[in-house]
Amino acid sequence: MRVFQIEGEWGMDHLRLSERPVPTPGPGQVLIEMAASSLNYRDLVVPNRGYGSHTGTLPLIPVSDGMGVVVEIGQGVKRVAVGDRVCPTYFQNWIAGEPDLERLTQSLGGPIDGTMAQFMCLSEQGVVKIPSAYSDLEAATLPCAALTAWNAIQSATSLRTGDKVLIQGCGGVALFAVQFARLLGAQVTVVSSSEERMEKARALGAHQTINYREQPEWAKATREITQGRGYDLIVELGGEKTLPQSLRCIRPGGTIAMIGILSGSSMETSLGYVITRQVRLQGVTVGHRDGFEAMVRAIDLHQIRPVIDRVFAFEELKEAFDYLISGAQFGKICIQH
């Protein structure tokens, strides 16, 4: 079968189109013929062994998100049947409950082989049936981006109708967060650098937008929106350059759902806001399978659709990575197998 894998040495230069034998499912396992994948920022980090020993060993098949069709099942499999359209879960061992080291380190695309392969052989416990109306490409966006947004909105806090949510950027996680926050009746503000993207975010459901290039101190611009009260929830994707401003516009007792560090992982800021305002700083790393299935039910019920920016062919993985690095996308970048 065709695969993309990092082989020989770590580094994007060692990502190659190669061949592997088609695996055979054992007891409790399923064989999936992959139909589509989608990219996340994490997929740029893995080829450079950016997660240290938790990145895995070579050769390694990259990319965490994807979907496919079950074509063969092993003995005793009951959760799915041949012909079912499924997504592999990002954390293969996190079915439910609280996170622990074992659950958080068995992730697809490093250290476990990822979705850039014609076939994947996984435990039946590590797959989820996709929303009934979704295309292959739409379903491929769900395991990381959608579930991360779902947990930030649904699990990191207890939003109520009319609560105020600030979301940073217009990437895949951010746009899912806009839709999930609207589903719960929240008032949504999106911070971006592009008027075109902000217009699209408003069309998707955002109530207000702030251009951080025109207003670098965007925390000040939020005061009128919240009448000085602050936001109930901030979906924090920037990290180093954005968290100090998030701390200035979160309400006392509010939650900052820390998802990304796109602007850097170090920071100098006053931590007094966290203490004096009793702010909750909650890390969010995707989520478990039970949460994935709950999200799928909500997607089916409310007909939420992902935003797909551009689709590349399987052989164009490196070009897709280059496009992701450019930051030009609005929504998800997908790979057609």
C-alpha cells in the first residue's frame, strides 16, 4: 500500500512517498481503507521530532486526522461493521474519563502511525462512526480540530445563553468553536488580522470581529463589547503574544481555554490577573472517544458543517504542508486519498 512516511532521519526533507504491506486485522481490530485526511499545526511539528521521545520512532506515518471505510474486521468486533464510514480517534487509548499519561501519549501521527496511508489497522475501540450527512473530506476534519473546539466550548466551562466568548483566529479549531458556541447561544467575538476572514467569520455566526493589525491592543477594543464585564470564555490559540491580552479581558471567574501556542511558548506577563480575578486557565488537548461521539450527535442534530479551505491530492502532501505554513487558509486543509 502507498504511505507517506518520515524515514531515515527526522525532518521534513525525509518525508517520502513509500510502500508498506497491507496490514491484517487481528481479534478486536478493524481494517480501514482511508479516503481522506486533514492537516493540523501539530503535523508540522512531528516531522522535526518536536514532541521529543513522545514523537515516536522511524519510520513514522504522519498526520493525525482522517476518515475511511471499514473493509475487514477481526474476530469479536462488535462496535462497527464492514462498510461503516469511520474516523480514527486521535488518542487511541482515551475512551472516557480523566486524562493520564498513558491516554495522552498514544496519539495518531506520532507516536502511532497516522492517516497518510491507504489502509490503517486499529482497535475497534479507537474508531467513531461519522455524521450521517458528511462527505469524506468533511469527516476528515473532525478528530482533532472539531473535538478540540467541542471540549473548549462544551467541557472547559459551563456556557449559558447570552454568555460572551472570544475566539482567536480563523483556523479549523477557531471556526468549529464559533459554531459550537453559537449552538449554545453564546455571543461570539472573533479576533483576526484580515477583513476578508472576519467577514466570513461573521457569515458563519460571529457577532463581532476585531482586526488585531489595526488594533494591536485588542483587549481595549473588547471593553465596549462586554460593557467592561469581560468575557466568560476565551479560546486561546496564540500563546505568548495573545495570553497577556486575554488575561486583561477575561471576566472575574472566567475561563481561558488554552489550546495553542502559535505565537510562541514563552511569556512575560503579570500573573496577578489569574489570582485576583480567580481566572481558570484550562489546557485543552483534543479529547476522548465518548466526547467525540457526543459531538457527532450534536453535529447530526444541528447540521453543523466544517469549513474546508483547500483540497490536495495524496501525492501533494508536501505542498499541503507548505500551504499550512503560509497561514493563508480559512478553515481546514484536506487531503483526498
